[in-house]
Amino acid sequence: MEILRKDRLLRHKIKNKGNIKLNKAIDSLIVDIEKANWRTKIEIIAERPDADCVHSEGFYFFDIDIHRTMILIVFEDNEATIIWTGSHDDYDLIFKGNKKTIETWLRKQGLIK
């Protein structure tokens, strides 16, 4: 699977370059996505239990627990697009851990109708 906007993950790695565990976890996520051929929510969650489906149009948050990093990805047509990355505190501030708030944010970004 091709990853679009991978630079967002790479910037997050650079920002946290001293955190070797986080960088390895992000590398692992990248490898898992690139080799994946996921078609269903069940397949994604079976391989990546840190994934949470936050919208029915293919949006998932991945919780990289090592550094409380959150990554929002949308899966479409054998492509994974990195939408947002940030700390868990940023996630709580913006999304409030609430799927309705996430949906509103996705609408404001023009990602869903």
C-alpha cells in the first residue's frame, strides 16, 4: 500500500529524534502499512490493535502508546494518507476523544461531506 503525506510522519520523527522507541514504532507503522493489503476494518485492527476506526469512510487513529502519539490516517483505493499527527495532549485538545468532534473536524477540513 502506498503512503501519501509520509513526510508528516517523518517530521514527527525528526521532532522527537531523541526518542528511539517512538522512532522505531513509527518505522514499524510505516512498514506495516506499506506491506498491507487491508480491505476491512477487521483486517486493520487484527494487525494493528492500536488502530481505532473513527469514521466509516476509512478514517483511523493509531495510538503509538510509547510516546502517546496519535496519527490519523484514511485508507482508500490501496492508499493510506496521513491526515494528522500529534501528541495525545494535542489530540485531546483538538478532538476531545470524541467521534462526533472528529467528524466535525473532518468536515471542516473538507475530507468528508
